Amino acid sequence: KDVDGILSTDPRVVPGAVPLDQVSFEEAAELAYFGAQVLHPIAMQPAMKYNVPVRVKNSYNPAAVGTFIKQSKSESNRLVTAITYKKGITVLDIESTQMLGAYGFLARVFAEFEKHKLSVDVLASSEVSVSLTLDKKQNYYEIQKLIADLDEVADITRKDNMSILTLIADVDRSSEVLATVFRVFSTQKIAVEMLSQGASKVNISFILKSDDLEEAIHELHSCFFEERCSVNMGDGAEEKKEEQIVA
């Protein structure tokens, strides 16, 4: 590759993106799936299966250390490992028109997705509604057919030109991560259309309007990697204590 390992984010968006010393197999797989072009999702599978460490290096700069991919995470005490994204996303908000408590709604929804061979990226659901994303590789006409087939059991809202912004993060400290993210988004007036924390326990994804994506990446990279955050990164209790002292 032509970069010095896996970077903290896409250098085309943030020229000051920094190389990562080490990531786990799980983190690398999530990065690959959600858009990091230095890795291919399939390439990680045999390494994960047989626990084979991988080093990602720059073919134009072999002296650079690169990024080590292994079973364990880096020992550095970082809240966020990397920021990645996918553009050109379609969001479907699917709300049941059946009575509350009626069973089988989600089963019917996903049966239709299987029928039309549509693969979902990110999902958030309740008993009577589900919001999900489809990337630009999905067939436009099959999406339209799916919407038509579900029309008798659900109200569907389609939103195009959306983006997924994904933080590969320590979700054991997700409250700290989310506190900073939402302070930034509130300050910059960036609306979150949908939020999902992956079952993998290493990613938190936000669905945003594509027009807001690059600003969001710049602001969050400044906070988590450049130590020049536009908002206070302390927890709410610390902020409240400071306010009381000032008062």
C-alpha cells in the first residue's frame, strides 16, 4: 500500500491522519467492512481463523513500521482506534401498520430482504419499527420492489444520499466516546439520523447526511487524535463540579 500502515482515518479527508501501531483482528475486520481501503474484508478471514499476525506496510516506504494486526488490541489507552465511513447510503425507516404486540413483523421484513437479495449494513429496531441502511452496491430496482411488497404491512420512508460514520472504539468506554461525539455534533449542528452499536463490540456507527460527513470526521479526528477538541472531553460529572466551583 502507499500509506504507512492503517491510518486513523482517510488521509484524503484529513491530511493529518496518523498511523496506528497495532489493531486487533476484530478491529481490522470492522475497518475493512466500513470502508478502510487499505484492507479487504475477505483478506482478514484466514488470518483471524488461524491466528496469523499481519503487518500492513507501505510498499513505497519500507522503513516505516506499519501497523501490526493480531489477536489483541493495542496497549495504548485510546478511546477511539480509527474513524471510517461509507458514502452513498440509503436509509429505510420501516414502521409496522399492524397492532402493537402483533408478532411476525420483523420476520416478514427480513424475509423480503432475503427474497430481493438485499444486504443490510446497519440496523436499529423496536417491536414495531426498524431502520436500516443499504449501501450503493445494492440494486435500486430491487429496493423499489421491496418497498412495494412491504406496503401492505408497513409505512416506509426512504432517505438517499446518506453516509455511515463509524468509530472503531473501546465500547466498554462508550459513554465517554458518545459524550464527546454528541457534544461535537450539538456544537456543529450535525444531526444524527440513526445510531447503532455493533454486536462485535468494537464499532459505533452514526448515520448522517452526506453533506455533514467530512465536517464530522474533521471535528472528531481533532478530538480523539489531535488533542485540540472544540468541546470539553471531560465527563458530565466533572463539568458539573467545575460549574459549581465557578458559581
